[in-house]
Amino acid sequence: MISDLERKLCQRIPTFECLPGCTECCTYGWRLSFNRHGDVVARQDDPPWTCAHVKNGRCGIYDSRPTICRLFFCSEILPPCPKGRGPEKNMTAEETAEFVRIWHWLKYGGADE
């Protein structure tokens, strides 16, 4: 469940219409983290995994899905949607970094993971 502040922050993320029943972003296993220079970087788990919330070919928690799920295919530091969907304009690397820093502060009180 995301907080009201986090929900408000998520309004910065560009939106787009997914294909009905698509779960591409639910099977990637991507994570955003900070490198030693303080830059936000994306890395994929090896091997990729499928989210436990995928039920009957859909996201079972779509309205309250985590922030990382909301960022999929909306930032230039993450891969594009393999189905060709996505917003008209992705968040830049700088916008994504600012977003993740604020999100991290909201989630962890500014502490490192």
C-alpha cells in the first residue's frame, strides 16, 4: 500500500494505456538504486522473475501497486515497453533521479537502504 504523500508524488509519472491483460512489466524484475556517485541506475535481477501479485493474467493490486511498477516504461533509464506502449514523453534521467530521491526519503526517512 502506498501512502498519500507517495500517491501525490506518483502524479509526476507520465501515464499511458496498457494493453488489456498485459503483464510485461510484472515479469521483468527491475530495480532502481543509487550508484556510488549518487546517480540512479536500473538493474535487472538475474534471472528475471514474475511478481507474486499477477493473478489470472492481470495485476491483482493495480490501484495500489508499488511505485516501481508505476515507473515501468515511463523513464528513459528503464527499457521501453516491448509491446510498443508508453507515454508520449518519458521522464528524463534527471527527473527520474529526483523522483527516486524524494521517494526514497518518503519511504525510508532519508536513510540508505
